[in-house]
Amino acid sequence: MADLEASAPASADVAQLTLRAVASGMVLGAVLSLCNIYSGLKIGWGTNMSITAALLGYAFWQLGQRLGKTSPFGIMENTVSQTAASAGASISSAGLVAPIPALTMLTGQTLAWQWLSVWVFSVACVGIVVGVGLRRQMLLVDKLPFPFGIATAETLKEMYARGAEAMARVRALLLAGGMAAAVKSAEELLKLPKVPVPGSMKLASGTATLKNLGFAFEPGLLFVGVGALIGPRACVSLLLGAAVGWGVIAPEVLDRGWAMAGKPGDVWFGPLVKWMLWPGVALMVSSSLTSFLLSARSIVRAFAGARGGGRSVAEAEGYDFRRKRFFSLLAVVALVSVVLQVALFGIRWYVALFGVGLTFVLAIVAGRVSGETGITPVGAMGKVTQLSFGAVAPGDATTNLMAANVTGGAASQCADMLHDLKAGHLLGAWPRPQAIAQVLGVLAGALVGSAAYLVLVPDPKGMLLTKDWPAPAVAQWKAVAEVFQKGIETMPAGALHAIAIAAAVGVVLAIAERLSPPKVRRFVPSPASMGLALVVPAYYSIMMFLGGVIAWLVARRFKNWSDRFLVVIASGLIAGESLAGVAFAIEKMFKG
């Protein structure tokens, strides 16, 4: 995607940080945070909601204008609104779908809603402040692309140039969301079953059907939407991983007695994943860390650029943050983070301080890598910190998880902030209003997202790492912390050899992915996707593969239509099923 020409900063009389822009952004961010928490506990990641938020905010205020109740909702207001909304939606990366549930599973500690909200808000604020500090170097000096920022800016420019096109995309988004919500409702109310793939295989202890191993078609549309977004290479890799993992390795594990079969009519995901997660996590972690180390040039450039320079024109003209104010904010968020780590989790103050310092360093790297590729290495950031604290505080699972929580969450929020600032830079928005909008957005996301997490999984130990809530990100964080806490002797039989083989495969595939020419690279299996396929039910991978195939066929046959509608339809499918799933979880809570 080609970079756009940056617009001159908007004049002071152009509305930007208005009450309605902030309010609509906070509301949208709170609602969309539910989608990312739901999908995060299902498949381990969320989606960028900037374009979805921009479309929904535009549609709402356009309706108000048509009714004669509001003035036009300008492009600068929408930029601020979507900034707040995307920040709120990304609150899941502040720990709610990985280290926080892993902590409960390992130690039993659960934070009350108010303290959970404060914690994830503080994690996100660290990332926002670091993002503010990196803006000048990465956007103005290095001119990194930040692909999601460019896509958001292009969408906003097109929306305000062609209003009919924007409303057509909104209708597609809402229609897809309504359809996915209806299918999820039918699945819940009518108890629609999964359609199993026919077939069986002989085991030493009997027979296993493909249904037992998880090979089926699910009626929901969330994974179809995810598959449409992640692309054909990842989807084929997921199917390959499911075929090898659940079709070859799982039967061998059962034959050797390393895991016990379940009831004949059930899916045996629960008993099998306790073994399968070890090679799956090893594949994901080794490939992520290898890719991270292969980004050496980006890392060196990140630290070379982080030294910065003198005072910018933007500071002098008053629309950017002043350097002194930035360092004051940096000191405040660092202090708050250390205090909360000590007070909430009993982490020693000097260990917490070391963790915050490491957070700033790795957030710089994450921002650089995300700016160049569009991919934020959150998983790798968290693992680097977990490995660091495995050495600094061996045997302490709480320190291992929650110090790494700050690093991973802050790195993700920093990258999200920089993508939003890139969009604002291209459109001429002021960075200060955007930064304020980010803080208010994560506040809304923290309050609502924390409540949603507690409603969705009131008992992480009993509910997660099951076929209903596979939570692959939780599995990764828990596995790494568990090794440092209990030692490798607590692993299941055969798991250590599986880890060694999977780690080697992850390293080889990551190197092949990086060194291959572009035409060959697309045929190299994605090690992260293959690893994910080992820790989620096979039917998740099958449905994501179907979504990817449908999207690929549509893009080849109807390229113009696909460019206009594919992303918003896929986002609608994810949002619709997620919101319906959260609604049913709330209903179950009230029914007791």
C-alpha cells in the first residue's frame, strides 16, 4: 500500500476533540472491546477496529444530521472518534485474554472488577505515553508506513469524498453483523450441532472417529470472518496444522497412553490439549522469537532513532506534546505501574522497576516492527519478558506473568497508538487530541472489557483450555510460566521431545519465511498458524480455512467489490457473533 501525502495540520478553528467525538469513540470502543475479548478467548487475538469504528461513527452522526438534530460530523472529529474507539477495542491486549487468566489458573488469584480495570488501564497508558514519545522519530523522521494507519486515512478520505460509498459499506457491515448474530442465536437457542466429518481410525485401545478428534463444520460465522481477514497462507497453514496435529499426532499420543480418550460421542479436545499445547506453544514461541531476532535491522534502527533530537516545529507551534510534558507523563505512568505491581501482585519494587524499563525498550522495538510490517510482535515481546523474569525471579509465576503483562500490553498499545497517529498525520489531525482520545478510549475499554471478561469466564481454571474456550494465548503464557515455576519434570510424558521437535520446526520455518523471495514465501507454511492449530479444536481451523478460501475466490473474481466490502463484511461477521455470544453469556449469568 503506497503512502499518502501528509496533510498540513488543521487550523485551530477546525473541530477535533469535541464532546460528541470523544463520547461516540468511547461508546464504540467499549462495545468493540467485547468483540476482541470474545475472539481473543476463542482464537488468541483480536482485530484492528479503526475502520469499523470510523464507519459506525460516520453513520450515526450522518443519521443525526439527516434528522436535523446535529451539525455535520467532520473528518477531524471522526479521526479523534475512531482513535478512541480503536484504543478501547484493543484493551484485550492489556492482559485480559492471556496473562490475567493464566495467573488465575496457576495461582488462583482473581482481581475484583475495579482493580482489574485499573490494572489494564495502567498497562495501556504505558503504551500510549511511549507511543507519543516515538511519534516524531517514526512518523516524521523515518516516515514508516504503518499500514493500518494508511488504510484508515484512505478510508476516511474516501468516505468524506463519496458519502454514498461510506453508507454502502456501513450497510454491508451491519448486514454481516446481523447475519452472524442471528446464526449465533440460532446455534444457542436451537442447539444447532456441529456437522462432523465422516470417518474413523484404529487405535491400540479401540477406535477414534474424526468427530472425536474435532474434525467438523461449525455453524457459526466468526471463524469464517477471521479466515477472510488473515489471508490464504495463514488459512492453509491452519488446515495443515490441524491435519498433522489432530489427524496424526493426537492418535499417536492416544496410542502411547500419553493422553486418555474421552467418551465415545464427545470431542476429545479437553484431555488431548493438555498434551498438544506443549508442541503447539513451542512452535509459536520459537517462530515468534526467531522472527523477532531476524528483525535485527529494525531493532538497531529503533534504538538509533530513539535517541531523538531537538525540539520539533510541532512543539513550537503548540499542536504536539512538549518534551518536558512527555517526560513528566513517562515518570507518572512508570511510577503508577510499579506501585500497582507491588500492591496488587506482591512483585518486589526493584523487579517491577526493571520490568517497566524493559517495557520501554521493547515497546520501541514493537513500534518499529509494526510500523514497517503492520504486524505487532506482542507474543514475542511477552515471551522475551517471561524468559527475562524466569532468570530474575525463578519459580515466581506471578512475577513472570504480570511483569510480562506490562511489556506485552504496552507494546501492543504503543503500536496501536502509532497507527492512529499515522492516520491523523496523513489527515492533518493534531496529535494531542488523538493522545487524549486514546486515554479516554482505553478507560472505556478497561471498564467495560474487564466486566465482560469476568462475565464470560468467571472460572478460568475450569472454563479455559476447553473446546468452548480454547484460549490459545492463555495456553502460551501459562505454559512458559509453569515451566519456570515447577520445572520440566512436571510436563506430560513425551512432551519434552515434542517441544524440541516443534521448536526446531518453528525456527526452520521462520528462517525460510524471512529468507525466501516473495514468490516462494507465500508457499512456506506459517509456523505461528500451524502452532495455533495444535491448541484450538480442529473445527476452528477448518472454518477459518473456508473463510480464507471464500475470500480468495471472491477477490480473484470480483476484485473491485472485494476491495470495497470484504474487510467490512468480515469485520461484521466477527463483531456480530462476538456481541451475540457476550449477550448470551450475560443472560446465563443472570439465570444463575
